[in-house]
Amino acid sequence: MAENGQRPSKHALPVLNEQAFIERSKRARLKRNPEGHFIHAMYSSLVDGIVTDPELMVLPLDDHSIVRGHAVFDTATLSKGRVYRLEIHLDRLFKSAKDARLPLREAQLSN
């Protein structure tokens, strides 16, 4: 037993700083997907912007969608540079948000 009354761990885990986490995450992601990441962008409500670095495509643990499971999402296929059946995806997404009583706000698009 250790002084704090707990058994020592067989495998000591490092405490990672931001840079060490990102380096390990990139190595692990490359090992899993050697040809590169297949998701090219993600909207982050945390920073209210589009994120293009896969290591930053995360949801905070205290995000309402995680804590309460109160969220909607949709995926779409890109074909020839366009979203396949975009109108159907948007209709389904907006209906789901309405049914879940999630308020929508107008996005501020920048060039």
C-alpha cells in the first residue's frame, strides 16, 4: 500500500500537457487511419467556428449534448463537390431540432 492508502498502479499513466496530447493524438490517429483523416471540417459550438484540425474536432465533456443527450446531428455524402440531396438533409435536421425543442439561431457567415 502507498502512503495515501491506495495500491500503486502497475501502469503509471503520464499527465499530458496540451502539446503532448496533440502529438500523441496525431500519432494514434495516423496509426488508425494511415491515409489521413476522412473528416475535413466540423462546426464547433464551443468556439462558434469551423475547425479543420482533426485533433481539435472534439466535444467538451460538459457540453449539453453529452451531459443531457439533447442534440441532433446528420451526416451527408459529398459527390462532385456538392452535398448529395442537401435539401432532404436540411429538412430532416431542422425538423429534428424543432422536435427536440432546440432553438436555432442564424449563422454569421464570413468569406
